Amino acid sequence: MPLTFSLQEIADVCRGEVIGDESLNVHGISIDTRTLQKGELFVPLIAERDGHEYVREAFQKGAKAHLFSHGSAHGNAIHVQDTLKAFQDIAKYARTKIQGEVIGITGSVGKTTTKDILYTCLSDHYQTVVSKFSHNNEIGVPLTLLSCDQSTEHVVLEMGARGPGQIRELCEIASPTIGLVTQISAAHTEFFTDEEQVALTKGELIESLQESGTAILNAEDHRVRSMASRTNAEVITFGFSDADVVAEDIETDKNICGSFTLRTSWGIDAVKLNIPGVHNISNALAAVSVGLKIGLDQSTLVDSLSKIELSPMRMDLRRTNSGTLVINDSYNANPASMNAAIDTLISVDAKTKIAVLGVMAELGDRSAAEHREIGKRLESACSLVISVGVEEYGGIQVSSWQEALEELSKSDLLGNSSVVLVKGSRVAGLDKVAEALHNDIR
């Protein structure tokens, strides 16, 4: 059953005024009429479009009441000063009803994959709610908390930031009991002065923890490891040496999936991942650290690591009908994740290695230099580079995914001995290239 609130209860939480029946109960909260369920409270947020324009539609689809900051009430409603702030206040109140762990995950790279791995580990054993897609901002985090119901035991939240103070604001809403930081690198540097400021911001998650909480930190990243000094909570580290949760004897198979020996104070086990990329071993260690803290047996976690389900467009490996191996990692890109993807490409046992790359967005003044550095790596790593709107990468220059696909088709390089990496920030839209290749469209 969804969480149930009376209108007066909500009004008290967000300092609003009830218009209509204050004792009326709503069952769940919605911000989107396309997914609204009967009996929910509709919250009209103001973004590219003003959500107040959809209040009537919300009632037609079964909403029982709505918030509003301007205009007039349509049926039962609560008037507030700011619908986004009210939405966050309601989520903060809903958080108090969650009795289990609330796990916050942040970092420059690896947040979504670590979230996916952890959800795989927890969901077979606990009623677990997880951030969908990349719901990791001032709207997505409250939305995840409000999607919990009376049976929810644990919550896994991805937390992103495009500026200082934003992680702190998310923590004020979510009150995480476990904070996990994956890695610090150049990402969103359009909004941060340097990696040190990124580290300060990501570390706000660790600072938010109560003494009874737990910080899960990447021992291989000195900026992350040093965050231990910013909390009185318990600290668990993960890495490849000198950590609490360690991966040793790392190998990869023909599908680029890693295997390793997991060594912890809980025991020693052999692990075989079903997802590609050596960099994902670190993400798996992070998830294991949380699972062990929560109380899952190490052997149970090892079993979960063999059946991970990742979000779409995250290191998705498929073979086309013609035999080409396609690595679709097109959801997002920054220098760290781009280098990790190129490492994976290099590690594939294939005669022909092709990269179709789009822009790494939001790098600000560092953009040209960061793209040039990636271009230098590509010179020796690839048989063919197709650059979509980024001349610094070098290779064949095109301006759209359609042109990239045309260049691939006429290259005569696709087939059993070839691998294609498709990688770029979401704005590049390169998932269309991967989709077309998967369908063997020429």
C-alpha cells in the first residue's frame, strides 16, 4: 500500500493552507499526469512547463487533491508558497516512516552502476526501493522517497550535484544512514572550480551521517579515502589493497567480465561478475561493503554479483547478427568514465577496435583539453574513430548519429573480429547508433 496522508497532515508539513476537506486522505504523490495513479495527490512543479496547467487533467485521471502556488484550487487542494519546496518537505516527512537503511550513493563516476549492483544484492532479500533511471537531484531524490510504501525496508538513493551545497541539500531531505562515495574526477567542471571542490561537495554526504551511521569509501582514491576525517560514523573502505573489502587476482574473460578473489574480514570467496569492464569490480566492492554492513552473508552477495542487472545504456554488451560486439555506454560521459570505457575497449580480444564518441558535456573551460587527451589515447587504441561533433577526438568528423552510422556502414570493418564502443554524454544521442547496430541496420 502507498503511504497515506491526510490533507491537513500534508499542510502542516509544508506550511500550507487546506482548501476543502482537510480530513481527506491521499494515497501517494505524483508530479506527472502520465504516471499518476487514482487517489494520489498531484504536485504541479514549475520547470520548462508550469505543472499548474495539468491540474484539471490530473483530476480527470483520478487525483484526489492537488497543491498549488498560484491560480485557484480545483477541488480539494493545499495552497503553498513554493510547490517544489513543499514536495521536498513532504518527502522529508515520508522519510521518517522508513525504518530500515537509507543508502546514499555519490561520486563523479559509478553512481548508477553501483546503485544497480547494490539493488541486485538487496532486492532478493529485502523490500528495497531504488532511484529509477538517474533520479538523483532535488526532484528525483524526493520522488524516490515518496515511492516507498508501508512494506519498504531499505532505500537506495543516487545523489548527484552540479554545484557546491547540493549534496548537503539532498541529505537534509533524505537523512541517509549509510553514505557511499565511488570516485572523484573531473565531471560537471562547468559548475565546479576543480576536483578539490568536487570532493568537498561529494563529501557533504559523509558529513551528513550521524555517529550511528556508516561511511563506505573508495580506498583507491585519496580524495575519497580522506573523507573519513569528515565523519564520526563507522568507516568501511573498499579497494585492491589496504582496505576492508578487497579484490585480488583480477582476471577478465572473452566477454570482458571480471573475476577476482574477494577478501574481507567476513571471509574469502571467488567472484565472477556478469557485467563487463574491470572498473566495475570497484563498483561491485562498494556494493558488497554495504551488503555486508546490512547483514547479508558474503556467499549470498557473491551469488548476486553473478546476476547483476544494469540500467539501460550502461556497459551493455551485445553481438549483432554479423558478429560485431557492441559496447553501448552511451548514457553519460566524463573523462574518468570515458577512460574506463576505452580501457574496456582495449582489453577486448578483437582485431578491429572502433570508437564512436560524442561530447563529454559540462566540462566548462576544461572541455577542449579533456577531449584532446581522450583523442591522444584513441590514436593508438583504435582502428577507426568516429567523432560526433567533437573535432578534438580526431578521426572521422560527423555531426549526427545518422552520419556516424553511415561511416560505420561504409567502413567495411564490421564483423566477427570487430568491437564498437559507443560512448558520449546523453545530449549526443548516441544510443541511436547502438540501437541501429543491434538491429544490424546498415
